Amino acid sequence: MSIVLKHREMILVAAIGLLLALISMRFPAFLEPRNLVRVFDDTSILAMLALGQMLVILTRCIDLSMAANLALCGMVVAMLNAAFPGVPVPALIAGGMVLGASLGALNGVLVWKLNMPSIVVTLGTMTIFRGSIFLLSGGQWVNAHQMDDAFKALPRTVALGLPVSSWIAVAVIGLFLILMSRAPLGRAFYAVGVNPTASVYAGINVGRTRFFAFTVAGMVAGLAGYLWVARYAVAYVDIAGGFELQIIAACVIGGVSIAGGIGTVPGAVLGALFLGVVNNALPVINVSPFAQMAISGAVITVAVIFNARNERKKGRIILKRAQGEGAA
């Protein structure tokens, strides 16, 4: 049992299983395969964004502008589709990803070259991105009838039992698994978060590594921007308003340490899935919106306390070992 409890992912799997069991006692239809597929699809965007945020947090930074990045990219691709219906959807998706990566790179440059705190930088760019949406659109919405049918249909098209948006999320998860386990850049993210000073001596450029983390996170936000506006068939100024808190919460619940250097791809995805189950289940069992907020806040608080205790225990073990070696 103690071996299982050492693995945050296993704890989350057990928590999600217990949550589903409790919900099924009140609403058995929630466990039907069709409904579980819908829950996963509803959570797919959050899971992708949590992975992008994870990279940034691993390097001891944070990106508060991801939801605003998503909103700006979503509005731009929706407006392009409305103005030029003949542009292929893959080209619009690629354009959204390039724009998102550029916005993320802007954050990365400011943090890297100006040595500014990431929370200050991204709080500022979040406001800039939101304001840019209003300037571009004039406060007007892009509605379903203005969007091309192919533009709206792609995320909802079902292939092999799953919507395309879910398959895109699966592909992104697979790419992140390869990045974090096989690529030197993935190891650099961890190294910078664990000890930036030692990373410099190991030949890792801390600023450049953080720049790449923000850029990749922005690219994911650009992709999510298209999926959001196409799936819901509407683009407006307040797209994903407040969603940055959900993104950070998914990371924290998944065991990603705000102090940097600790976190896994499965953990971030499971954290997003846990929130997805909670957000989909509470309305079904007639829990009031105010109680939903309280429950979500309590879950996040417990996760933060759990993370802090685990990190403190690791620090004590290191200290004891150091003291033992000194005594010897």
C-alpha cells in the first residue's frame, strides 16, 4: 500500500474511480460509455492547456495569459474563417498555433531578456491580449452562421468512437510524453526547475529554456483557441474568461509543484480529468453553483497542502542524509 501511495498518479486514478462510484450511486447513467466519452471530450482542451502550463511551472515560472492567448487566437481564426471561407481548416489551425506560439514567445522574451517576474509579465500580457480581442472585433461576436461548416464540424466529427478534438488531445499528450522523457529539452525543463544555478554549470541556458517553455505553452493555447471556437461555434471577447485558474488548478491537483522541478505528463492529465469529472458531475446531481465553487476550491486547497507536505518531507530526508555524512 505504501508503494502505491508514493505515486501521485495512482492516487489520482483511485480518487477519480471513487468519485465515479459515488456519482453512479446517485446517477447511474453517468458511467455509460457514451457519457464518459463526452466527459473526456469536454476535458480535452483543459488537459492540453494543463500540459503547456506544466512546462512553464516546471521552470519556476507561471503563465497567467494562457486563457487570454486562447481567446485571441480563437477570435482571429474565427474572423479569418468568416472573412475568407475558402481558406482550408488545416491552414487556419496552423495559423492559430503560430500566433499562439508568437504570443507565448513574447512572454518568454520578456522573462528571459528583461529578467522580469513571470507573474508580472503574464498578468500584463493577459490584459493586452484581452484588449486586443476587443480592438480586433470591435466587441462583435462571430456566430455560428458566419462560420464555415467544415470549420465547425472538424472537432465534433467522430472517428473510432471518439470526437476528433479528443484524438487531437491524445496526440498532444503523446507528444508531451516523448518530449519530457526522450528529448534533451524536456530534461532541461526539470533541471532548471530543480536548480537554476547548477543548470548553468551543466551548460543549460536557463533563460532560453524558459523561453521555449512559454513558446510551447503558447502554441498549445493557439491550437486550443481553434478547438474552442469551432466546438462551441461562437467567438466573443470573454472566451475562456477565468479559465487560467482551472488550468493552474489541474496542474496543482496533478502534482505539479509551483516551486518548479516536479511534475509529470500523466499527473497533469489526470488532474485535468479529475476537474472534468467534478465539473460535469456536480450539476447532474443538483449541486448548486455556489457549492460547486466551494468544492472545487476545497479540492485545490487539499492538493496544495498535499504537495507542500511531500516536498517538505523530501527536503528533510536530504537534510538528514547531509547531517549523517557530516557526522561520519
